[in-house]
Amino acid sequence: MDDQSARQCVKAVRWIGGSAVVDVQGDVDLSRSSEFQQSLLVVMDQKPKRIVVNLAEVPYMDSSGVASLVKLLRRARRQEVVLRLAALTDRVRSIFEITRLDGVFDIHPTVEEALA
């Protein structure tokens, strides 16, 4: 395991009002998606009004990372929490476009716009 995969996916969780901004870093792939998903669910357990997942520092995401976000979206809808994705890199955005999930998720160019 290299240094990159040893680090956690979730770099920080910032609270702005009732919203949680989850800053994610590094590749979100099969080796890291379980930890990624658990971190997101811990944030959900804190009952924010809104979760913004900041993907600006995620160069690559595979289907397991996308599946983690789909699971979070389902839970957010059940708990009436607004979930927004922000600052997707071109490569990550293309995965959402190819799978047509760009029409399912609320995606914003910046964290600031996702919080607005």
C-alpha cells in the first residue's frame, strides 16, 4: 500500500451553518470506497440540513466510489437532507455524464455555489 492509498479519502469536514462540507482527496476506487462511504455516513448521522461533497481534489473515481455516493443520496433523500456535489474534475464529471447520473445528482461548479 503506497502513501496515497494509506491516507483517508475524507480530508476534512467543515460545518457552515447547518451544512456539512466534506472535502475529499485522492482517488476514490475499490481500495478506498468502503472507508469513503463510512466517512460519509458518519457525517449523515450528525443530521446536517445539507451535505456538500467537495470533489475538487479527486482526480479519479471508479464505479465503487460512484456507488458510495448513490448510497449516500438514497439515505439523504430518506432523511430529507439535501446532497450536493461540487467542483468535480473533468475526469470525474465524465463518469457521471456517461452513467447519466449528472441528471440524478445536484452538481455545482464550486462549493460556494453548492452552499447558496
